[in-house]
Amino acid sequence: MKKVSLKEWKQLLKQNPTNDDLRYLIEYTDKKDEASEQLLKQNPTNDDLRYLIEYTDKKDEAKKILDSREDKIIDIIKNR
């Protein structure tokens, strides 16, 4: 597991990491918690949310977002 210094982390955040960048950090660095939190903040896709549910401690937060999206989709379908 690669160590990421605080300086490197702050620099990365300034560069607006993509969701894929954050998923890489979650899997391969010691910044799993920080990257998970950032991923939740920056419009995660449904696939990103499923990844967070499966591989991180942010299961509850990710599931809540995913469930709310599914409810909206069901409402849209019902209102057609």
C-alpha cells in the first residue's frame, strides 16, 4: 500500500481528481477514508456508489444516495 503524504493529498485535491482517480486511491493507498469521503462529495455515479458500498466504510452514506436515486427513477416511471 502506497503512503500518500498530506502535502500530496492536498495537491491532488487542487487538481480536481476524477472519480476513477479516487477509486484508485481507495484501492491502492493509505488515503482510503479521505478518498471515499471526497468521492461521495463529487457527484458519484451509481457504479461509484456500489463500489463504495462494497469496498469501504462509507456503505451507509453511499447506500442512502443510491436508494434516493432509485426512488426518483421509480417516481419518474410511475408518472409517465
